[in-house]
Amino acid sequence: MPGPNAVNICIGIAGELSKARKTRGLTQDALGHKAHVSPQLVSMIERGQVKDPHVSALAALARALGVSMDSLCRAGASEVEIC
């Protein structure tokens, strides 16, 4: 089971993914097809329903958007508490 910080990271990814997609004028369907992932996965990540998105899916989405994976994950990284 993911820890409480995993949710914060997903929320950050969700917001950055949505922002990058909309900035490029893509629908969730178009991004899914361009990244070779299901549009439903794009939607679920953007809504924070996927608690631990697979790194290969994130890499494919980042490539399709022309951004680094770091830029998609950056928003959530500052919310992680290091114990």
C-alpha cells in the first residue's frame, strides 16, 4: 500500500500532466494515442486515481508532450516529506 506521500506525488503529476496537455491543445484521447497509452489512463492519472503510475507510462506521456519526466514530477516532489 502506498504511503501518504504517494498521493501528494500523484496530485503533482496530475496537475502537471493536465497543464502540459492543455498547453499543447491536446485532448486526453489525443495524448493517449500519441503516447501509445489508453486515454482512460491519461484521465485517471490527471484525476489522481492512479496512485502509482508506471514509469514507462509516465515516460511515454512525457515524450509525447515533449517534456522531461522531471517536469511532470517536479510539482509533487516538493511535497514529499523525508523522514
